[in-house]
Amino acid sequence: MSGSTGLDPAHDTRTGAPGEVLVEVSGLEVHFPIKRGVVFDRTVGHVRAVDGVDLTIRRGETYGLVGESGCGKSTLGKAILNLEPPTAGSVLFDGVDIASLKGEALRRERKRFQMVFQDPMSSLDPRQTVEALLLEGMRAHGLDTDASATHTRLRELMSAVGLPPSGLKKYPHEFSGGQRQRIGIARALSVGPDLIVADEPVSALDVSIQAQVINLLQDLQEELGLTYLVVAHDLAVVRHISDRIGVMYLGGLVEESEAGELYDVPLHPYTRALMSAVPVPDPEVEDSREQILLTGDLPSPANPPTGCRFHTRCPWRQETLCDTERPQLRVVDVAGSSPGHRVACHWAEEIARGEIERHEVAPETTDESSWGAPRDDGSPFLAPDGPPVP
Ligand SMILES: Nc1ncnc2c1ncn2[C@@H]1O[C@H](COP(=O)(O)OP(=O)(O)OP(=O)(O)O)[C@@H](O)[C@H]1O
Ligand code: SF4
Ligand SMILES: [Mg+2]
């Protein structure tokens, strides 16, 4: 049955109920080799972009992924879409390990998950009309078999993203940034996906346009039963759009929770620092709220700290466990924290109950002067300069 967009709901709404697991990520690692040498291409180390992630994404939900630049968000998103091969671990999509599929079986599954990129200009071929861009994916997946049906579908896609059918004959440069992102969304929708990974989908857009694109994504989700993984550094955007949120630090998830609860009861010291940087509209609350400034640079993912990866910057670091044992995500017994809320900190309970005092952290800086500079867009995350690689 078609809704007001004219498009059919995602396949999953016919085969699986909302709330069931659609994506299951287990022990996922994506390591990139660091090569050196002109004659012999020696591998001298690895960037551990994703380093042991377990998460599930349920049908029909929006899972938000946050964390500072270089922590592995995009790599995780690409690995879920089978665009980066895993070094270890697995990604099950609707119960199937996509990495094990080949040929026609892989092609069939591929159309069920699509990506929307940050910069629509660089992800859309400027030499192709919008019609050609939309047809490309449909042809690749054998969805352009009947000229009349294709004609109708192209118009439905444009209407679904709020663009006139006359736009089909135009080129990407003839559109504004927000309109180009709508084309990027239409292209993702053209093959009828179940899951869309949107990597910073609005951060390249003017603030006034961001809300329109976010609303569009939400409307389409409701109507088509889509499942989203949204990567964003703007915590307000993530909160607005997400059902659940995962916080990443140096290749791993450090906290995961239902969206509202993460903001109300942040348990991991890193999450607390991020949340403390978000301004509160109420001036009284704003004046009295806890502010935690992180000192020191994000360590290199090629040489991550031992034990808890956050221990070099953690204001609650303890003499025992923190430097030696990597904490696993676990449910904790803390007031206001529900069973779906998991945190990777040895001392989460003691910190939440105020039994451990916050202390100063001596900054451990790296040589790279630009790495770690604040972003100029007001976000609490560090500048996207990339970490130093040895
Ligand atoms: N193809 C690659 N080869 C080598 N290293 C890579 C590659 N892609 C990413 N990396 C490195 O992996 C780490 C994680 O990168 P990723 O792009 O996933 O981070 P991110 O969280 O998306 O950052 P940003 O917020 O800046 O987009 C970084 O250190 C990055 O330099
Ligand atoms: S395990 Fe230790 S270093 Fe890591 S976040 Fe918790 S208190 Fe801080
Ligand atoms: Mg990224």
C-alpha cells in the first residue's frame, strides 16, 4: 500500500515487526594498516578505527551515534553497510551475515541498506541530471523494467522529498544545499531500502535548513517504516532525531541509552563532559549546571591507551582498574537508569552516587598542534583534523 508520498513502505514492515532487531553488530573491529617504505610496502601498525563494538539497531528506530572527530563513527557506519570489510566480528542484517554473501545474493541484499552523505555536492555526480542519478541505483538493482512505472516512480520520489518533477531534468549545481540533500535522500530511497545510514546528514547545511531536512527524514521514516543510523556531532540534532544513542570514544561504545535518559542521566565521564557542554535555555539552570572541560588531546587510535581508553582524560580516573582493564558495556544499578542503559566504566555507580570526587587532569598533549583544537561550530567535539598517526 502506498502512503501520501506514493512510495511503498520499507520491505521490513511487511516481513518483520517494528522493534525487532534489524542489525546486530558483534565484536566488530575495523583496523586500517599503516604502510611505510617506498620499495617495500611494510605494515608498521594499524589504526584501530573501530575496535570491539557490539550494538543492535531495531526495526523502525533511529539510532544516533555521537563522539568526537576520528572516534570511528563513519567507519562503523560503513562497516554496517558492508562498505568496509571487518577485521574481526560480524554484522548481521536481518539475521544474515552480509560479508559472507557474494554475487546476486549480495546485490539483492545491498539495496536494502543505503547511505546519505554529509556533503550532497560531493556525493552527487555533477555531470548527471537528477533523473540519471535516481535511475542509476534503480538500474543497478533491476528496478527499471517498465518505462511507465519508472516514470511514475521518479515523480513519486521527487514528491516524497518535496521537490517538483521539473527538477528531474536539472543538474545538482542548480539546487541549493538543502535541495541537494533532498536529492541525496531521494537517491537512497530510489531502491526501497529498509535501513539508511545518514552520516552527518545536516551538518553541511544552514541552520535554518537543517530542521526541514530533519523533519523530512522523520516524516519518511514514519510513512515508510525506515530504520536509521544517524551519525552527528551536534548533540541537539541527535537528541531530537534519535530513539536511542550510542556514544563512541576511540573506536568503542562507552555508553548507550534511550535518547532522553542519556541527557538526563549521563553515566560515563566522557558523556557527562559532552552533555555539560550543551547550553541549557533556562538561565538559572544554565548558571548552576556542572561544566566539565576535557583537557588533553584525543589519543591516537593507532596507539590507544591501555585499560579504559578514556583514562588519560578522565576526571574520575582511579588508581585501580582504570589503567589496566578495559571496561565492558554493562547495565548499572543507578537511580534513573533503566535496563536498556549500558555504560563502559568501572566506577559508574560510585560516580553517579557522588562517592568518587572529580579531580584535575594533567593534560597529556601530542605534538600535533592542530589536533584537538575546538571546532568553530560551537560543538563540544574536537576539530576534524584527524589524529596523529605514528
Ligand atoms: N581508509 C582509511 N585508511 C586509514 N585510516 C582511516 C581510513 N578511514 C578512516 N581512518 C582513520 O580511522 C579513524 C576513524 O575515522 P572515522 O572517519 O571513522 O572517524 P569519524 O568519527 O567519522 O570522524 P569525523 O567526525 O571527523 O567524521 C581516524 O583516525 C581516521 O583517520
Ligand atoms: S573506567 Fe576509570 S578512567 Fe574509565 S571512565 Fe570510568 S573512571 Fe574514568
Ligand atoms: Mg565521519
